[in-house]
Amino acid sequence: MADSDALDLSIPTLGPCQISSPMQALLDGRRTSQHYVGEHDRVLFDDTASMVASRGGQLADLPGFEPAGARQKIYFDPAKTRVGIVTCGGLCPGLNNVIRGLVMELWFHYGVRKISGFTGGFRGFIPDHGHSVIDLTPEVVSNIHDDGGTILGTSRGRQETDQIVDCLERMGISILFVIGGDGSLRGAMKIAEIVGERNEKISVVGIPKTIDNDIPYIDQSFGFQTAFSEAVEAISSAHVEAKAAPHGVGLVKLMGRHSGFIACYAALARNDANYVLVPEVPFAIDGPGGFLEHLLARVKARGHAVIVVAEGAGQDALRERPRENRRLRQRAPG
């Protein structure tokens, strides 16, 4: 939205929190400096001087985020709470770390003893698919961060939201953590909508899963560092091969549908790339001053080149070319 006044950044709640948190003793002595952010503070959506001035300096009326972290009071009684965890969509480095972190935090800091892992993604809630439910304890998750993938498994594709909520009700799940990407979190929002329509007291928490680092207002998304670190090795290999061949061109395609963070960080970490193409920066492929003209000049001058491209770069050019290809096919004999 263009006008930040229209932004609703509040987090829906199930009701007033009246139970003292097991973390309360730690929170009482938490303030460490004048920069400490408490649970009743807000992190401004736009903290520029012009923004504040345009609102007459009334900071309280400006849209802001709730700070993350533990609270003095909580809604669910940990001793009576059952938590569900599910991983959905494609694999991402750090999935097992997130599962492990959730279980350890719930178990040791909050005293939750009923933690269920739904296997097979959202399919794990649907009886017809026959997926099992795992009891997650500190012993079960102790060493899973050393393994890739996710111990809960995953899947893609839409499942019937009503059946998912039916399963949550049958099992008495109070809090559901959904670890997934765009589609999975849209599914989580739909689950929350059905829960609200049924007036059930179930909290749905989304944990964004993306190696692309394309989530605003955070420093880095989990899995990003592993992704660009692995990409560094691919760039190095492409450079070796390009130098070994006459007029060799090494092409490394990396993840990044809407953002070029992996491509940029990997290229900075290993300075073998001559060209880095990202979705955020438009460029011309053909014609005078275009990318191909520059690439040809580089290869003639130095004998090789290395190109690092995010998967979403140059999409405007791809939209134009299918029409050209159709015309070529129409002219082709036979």
C-alpha cells in the first residue's frame, strides 16, 4: 500500500493473556540499555524524519510492528497445551534446526510436554493419506540439526482446509507452527480463517521458509547463508572451466525469483564473476549497449567470462520472446 496509514500491522489474538509466563523471572531483569525494546513498545514501519513531521510528530499514531520475544503474560497454560509442528513445500537448509529450536524452547523454557510433529506436510493432517504423527521430545530432536532435509518430511499441493482444522480439533492442538514458503503460509492463513469461523481457540503461527532472503524488515531468513555459501563453490568451478576452454563462458544460475540476494552475496564472497544479473536491475539483452554485446567484447578481450544470474532476472525479455518464436515457427518449412 502506498499510504502507510492504511497498513494494519496488528497481530490477531485469541483473547487477553492472563497466565504468568514461565519466562517472567528472566524478563524482569532483561532491560540492558537505553535501546532496549519492551513488549509494549512499537517498531515504527517508517521512522524517517519526514514521516514523523507529516504526522505532526505524533509517534503513537504511526503504524508500527510489535517487537518479537517472550511476554510477561501468555494465553495458553503450558501444562495443558499441545503444540503441532509441520514443514511444507520445498527443502531449505535449517529446517531441522528450526524444529529443534521450537521443541527445545517449548520444553525447557515453557514446560510444554505435548509436542506433535505432523509428517508429510499438510497431507499429514488428512486421514486418507495415512501419515503418522511423531511425538517430539528433546531426545528425538537432539541431533537432527546435523542432518539435512526435515525429519517431518514435506509435500506440495493444496489440501482441504476444513479437514486440517478437523484434525487439529480431534487432537486438541492449541498452537500450530507452520514452517513453509509463500503457498504454505497462505494455507496457514486459510487455516486461521476457518479456526476463527468455528470460534476455536487455536493459534496458528507461520515461520517463513525461504533461502532467497526476500522477506522485508528482517536481516536474513534461515537457510540464506548456506545457500550463498554453496553457490560460491559453483562460481569457482564455473570460472575454472571457462578459463580452460577457448572463449569459454561459465554460466551459474541461482535461486532468486524476485530477489538477487544469493547471486549478489555469492559473487561478493568469490570475485570470479564478471556479470551478476538480478531481478531488481533491468537490463537489455540485445542491441547496442546490450548485455550480449558487452559479453562478446569481454570474451574477445580476456578469453573467457563468468555470468551469475538469479532465476528471476530478465523476465521482461522472456515475455517478449515467445511471440518471436511463434513467428519463426510459422515461417519454418514443413
